[in-house]
Amino acid sequence: MDTIEFIRQLVAAVQRQTDESMKDMTVEQFNWTPPGTANPISAIFVHFLNSEDAFVQTLVQGKPKLWDEGGWAEKTGVKVTPGYSGGWEEVKNMTLALEPMLAYQQVVRAATDSYLEKLTPAELERVVKS
């Protein structure tokens, strides 16, 4: 197995695990905030998807985030996505609908899969500036 195939398999495994975790998820489960300092699944899911979007689209390819291009802030009601710059408390205190977040997941996944389909050894050698 070469590096590209390894990356593709690793991403596919994460996708399968995410799908399995989200299977039959209710809105109540998605938004439930556990006691203590843990975040609800909704906040973690938004962060996870937005991080993949930022990494693959912006950092690696130099493109705008799908979140911004697709107007996902308006579609989901999440004005500030959770991450290093904050946004955790805002999302933690929201009740998010599952459907828009799952739609965003599909857009991010399709873009990631498209990039990985075209991945070449030369692309792996390219220096990415953060």
C-alpha cells in the first residue's frame, strides 16, 4: 500500500466511524449537554466538519471554506463555528437541527473525496504554508 492509498483508507475509516456514530441520532441526543465541561455532540460535530473543511479546502488547496461559500452560517444558525477563536459557548447553548448539519457534512465529504481522488505523489511533496 502506498501513502496515497493509506490516506484514502484512513479518511474512509473516519467517515464510516462518523456515520456509525450519527446513525439514528435524535435532535435531543445531538444537542444534549453533558454535565461538567464536556461539549454536546452538536458542538463537536460542527467543529469536526468545519476543521476538515478548513484543512482540505483552505490550508491544503488555498480555496475558500465551503462553510463560507455555501452560506452555512445562515443555513445552520451557527454564526461562529467552535474552534481556537471561540464559538464553543455559542454552539453549546444552541439547539441545532440535524438536517442542515448532515447536509454540510455531505458537501464537505464530497469535496474531500474529490480532492483525495486526484491526489498525486507530487501533491504530497508540495509544501503547504499555514
